[in-house]
Amino acid sequence: MIKGNIEMSQTQRSAAEIELAERARKVLPAGTFGNTALDIVIARGKGGHVWDVSGNEYVDFLLGSGPMLVGHAHPKVEAAVLEQIPLGTTFFVNNAHGIRLAEEIVAAVPCAEQVRFVSSGSEADLYAMRVARAYMKRDKILKFEGGYHGMSDYGLMSLAPKRLANFPTPVPDSAGIPKSVREEVVVAPFNDLAAVESLLNQHGKEIAAIIVEPFQRLIPPKPGFLEGLRKLTEQHGIVLIFDEVVTGFRFSYGGAQAYYGVTPDLATFGKVIGGGFPLAAIAGKTDIMRHFDKTAVGEDEFTVQIGTLSGNPVASAAGLATMEVLKEPGAYDKIFATGKALMSGISARLREAKISAQVIGEPPLFDVVFADGDIRDYRSTVRANVDMMRRVNQSLLASGILKGDSKYYLSLAHTEADVAHTLGAWDTAIRALKDAKAA
């Protein structure tokens, strides 16, 4: 139930929270952990809500950037974690929870025959690309402009380029990336099979893998696109990697590959499988995954992967408990129903207000793009009105809605009351837009 103080303005900050923010600015670059620019300090979360240090309550569509699919502090996840903690928190050798979690991923995910755990999605994507290069004995990776594949040098090529280069030239998104990396990345437009086919015809013998978010940030694949990628990679003998760090176990229990009906060779997972703890994974076919086993492939083809906290028992226990909740009858139906109600409600309000905007995505993960026309790739998102999005997000935050710059993450814990409150916050935001335009 929505508490009365959820209506408190974003500007109502306690002395304790203001002090914490000031302390953060002294010891943290930009005063943050590097994830968001929000100048709030969260104290606790429960279900689909969080509270800041000042006591302001928010409907939480950030969900820790997605891991909390079953909601914060779910009793089954909490119980599993509290049962394990007195028994030890990490061992650097196998533990029963991690083995069972790997078995569950193999049973659920179409491409998964073996699993290797890491601690973050960035690591998972890095190692997926590396093991594909080891398997193929080639250096180049094809990725899609606007696709996010973690913080590695390869991953941070043409994620959100401010300067649009001609394809297939990559543009680094960070300082500190060696110029030589640009020679190993081929960039294509998302949802454009003809472009991919042309690039494979030119560079196919040098490319080890295509890595793709099957649902790129907020953009769904066009009918036939993923199927076409699968066919092209098979024709050219190239590894197909699905980056499912975001979509894994969110769109369906088998991930986006089950949801869209296309099976890659490798896939990466994170967020949901750790239940709010640091845990991610690479999963795929045995003939590729065996390169993580020196006894199977020998010294020269062995892909080294070591992580102090990889598969640790607390995160694995949380992940297993999360997945048990998601397997309960009606869990995905509820998430999708909540998302559909929000998407349709926001869309109706935008149409009525005659605002040039559209809701894009899938019910578990969507947002508004303030632009007309077909949104099919990164370049079609560039024409969006970023200032309008910023003003709406600020208004929503002031009304007690916490979300990222782009994306509503839906959870099993969000309620009809949360939907009603969010749509009311949108009414307020739209009125503010109209007032600003009239002025």
C-alpha cells in the first residue's frame, strides 16, 4: 500500500541525507558509485518500494538496475541467504548451491550445456567473447551499435557514440581504450540483416563471434532478425552470443532465447540469477565451454578464468531462491500483466496529450522515447527529445517514482496500486510539460 509520504517532494531532504551526499562528494568521483547521477541515498527496500535516508518512499522501477525481479527482501531469498551466511560466505572451491544453480541454468536455458560463473555481467561478456575467440582462433568480434556488453575494451565500442561513424568503424565510448582494439571490432546497425550479411561477406573469415542483446536496451528485434542472425552465423561458421545479462530469466524462465525462439551458441547471464548479489555466468555448448578446461583442450587453447567470488554460496543461494519464486505458477503472467497495464496507461496519456512520444519495449522492461517514427536501432533513438525525457524523469522522481534515465524494470512485487500511483505521476508530469510549453 502506498504510504502518505510517497507524495513528498524530491527536494525534501533530511540533514542526515544531505550530510551523506556531501561526504560522498569528497571521497567518490562525482559523488557517486558511477551508476547514476541521482543525488539520493537509499536506506532500505521492500517489495517494489525503496526508502531514502530522509524517509521518502518511492515505487522502485530501477530495481538495482534489474536484479530484484522478485522484489526487494523477498522472504524466500532472505531465508536462503540467512541460512547460508553462518555456514560461510565464500570458499574459492565448489559449493553445493553453486552446483545446483548451474544445473538449474542448464535445465532452463536452451543453449546451456555447461556454465562458468563470474561476479558481474561485464566479466561474463568479456569471457564469452574471449572463449569464442579461443574456439574460433580468430580475433574480431561483430557487435551492434548501441548494444551494451559491459565495461571491457571490446564492450565499450559504439555503445552510445556521440559521433556517428560509417559502419563498420567502431567509436570508443571511454578514454583509456587502446587504439588497437578498434581493429578488432566490427560494428553493424541493429535490426539490419542485409548490413550484417554484407559485413560477413567482407570480414567473415576474421570474425570469431557476433555478440548481440536479443532485445537491445529497449528495442525489440524485428520479426526474422534473430532467426536471420542464427542462419548467417551458421553459414559462416561463426559463434553467436546472446548477451542475456538483462533479459535472462526476465522475459521467460528460459530467457530471451526461449521467448523469441532462437538458440545461440553462447549466452551470458547476470542480474536475476544472483538474486541481488554479485553473480553472473557464461553458458553454452560444451564444445566451446570446454576451452575453460585445460585438461580438455591443452595449454595452447586453454581460456584462463579465475574469480575470487565466482559462484560463491551466498549469491548462489539467493539466485536459486529467486528462481524458485519465478517458477511458481503465474509469476511471469503477473509481471507481464503489470507491465502491460503501465505501457497501455502511459501510451493512452501521451496520445491524449498529443505528445510526440511512444512506449517501446516488452512488458517486463520498457520506457518512453520522445520521438515519432520507427525505433529500430541506435540511430533512430538519437532523434529523441532528451531534454523532455529528463524533465519527465525529474517530475516522476518528485512524485515518488524511482527509475533510471531510460528503462522501467518491472517486478513480481509491483502492485495495482503502484500502477495507479505511477500513472497519476505521469498525469502530473504531462501537466508540467503543457504548462512549460504554454509559458
